[in-house]
Amino acid sequence: MNKNTSKRAERILEIAKNMSEGNNRVRNYLEDIQLHYEGYAEPGYHSDEVIATGNWNDVSKYNPLTNKQERISNLPSRILALYEKMGIVCEWSDEWAECSCGKLVRTYGDSYSWTASYQLTDGELTCIDCLKDNPESYLLSLEGNPNVANTIHCIRPEKYGYVKMNKDNAYETGWHPGQNDDPKKIAKELENKNIDRYLFNIDDVGQFDIRWSVYVHKDALNAVGTNCDRADGSCWNCCEYKLFYHFCIFIIRANRRR
């Protein structure tokens, strides 16, 4: 990182704030501009330079007499132009957030296939790089909750003691016919079997649908065992959801190997 660049960026912002004295609306826009020095944690992004986030629109105010929005300050766009000339990467503050480690992650998707590279708990954001430092704790925090799922593709549950229950096909939720799998229903069925160490994993995101999987920790499987003595796939006739077909077949195969 160029120290002169960071000092110049800070000085430009300080001067702009001084110019906005007396106008709280403009001041609020400038207070939204933040400088970041630790780079990105977002996959596919890289920068060793200063990154600035802010609302770069000109500040305007509605005039009821003219029935129009009228510009009252162009300080944000002027700062943007100066920063870009200096080689500073400028992002929109409503699309990015900073982890406690100082790195930036995208919070607003830029494509249909985008998935979050962070975890948000109780208002605290943890980036992918920090999550990778303690993946077991991260996965444990997802267990037993059908409202959350693992979106960090480099953290694979099977590497940390979880067994994928839908081995052949992903579950699908979306707008197309038949894409009506519901994680809440699956969670309820698992809990009825006294299985609480389960979690959901996002496999793929499309424009109109999501494909996902269910993982159960091997300790939970060992704890419940099985009373199923069928090996012919007739679970289709006695189970409401596809998960339990795969669940029974998995247990039977495991018992045969013993």
C-alpha cells in the first residue's frame, strides 16, 4: 500500500468535510465515505491499494416549488473523481461491508449465481477468511436451523465429520414445477428422528431457483442407529420425504460393512 496515497485520500476527505460545515445533509454523505486498508475477502477480488466506500451520488433536495430534485452539492462525485485518478478503488457503501479484520466483502449480489462470502450473526459480520480459520465452529453455528445454510464453497461439511444425505440429487427450491423442497419440513422430520446435528448447504444458485443439500454429523447418525431392515428401496412407500430414503439406504449400507 502506498502511504502517500492513503494520506492524500484522508486529507481530501477532511477538506471536503470542512467545506460541508453548516449543511448536515452533505455532511452525512461525506461521513458515509470510508477508507479501507486491508483489501478484499470477497472471492475474485484483489487489491493492495486503498479502497473507498461511499455514496458517490451528488447531494440533492426536493424543491416543492419546481417539483424537481435540485443538486445542493457535488462534493461526493468530486471526491470520487479525485480518488479514481489516484488509483483508489471506489465501491458503493450499500453493496459492501467491513469485517472486524478490516477486509471487505460484498453484501449485495452482482450476479444470479452470487452467494454470500460471510456470516452475519447478531449484527456482527465475519468474512470468509476469518471463517476459514475456524471452520468447525462456523459449521456448528449452522446446525439445527433451517433458516440458514452454508454458502462458503471452500468449507465443505464432509471434511469435518458431516455426511451428505442426498447423495444422488440436490434438493431444489424455485419457480419451476417440482422445485418445492422445503428445508423446514426436512428439519422437522429429522428432529422427529431425534437428529439435531444437521445443517443445510447451498450447492448452486440460479436466476429462479436454488439447489441445496442436507448434511448430518456422523455422531448424530451413530447415536440414533436404525430400526430399518429393508434394503429394497421400499422406503418410498413409508416416508413422506426423499431424505429418509437416502437416510435408510445409508444406514443399511453402513451396517453391511461392519
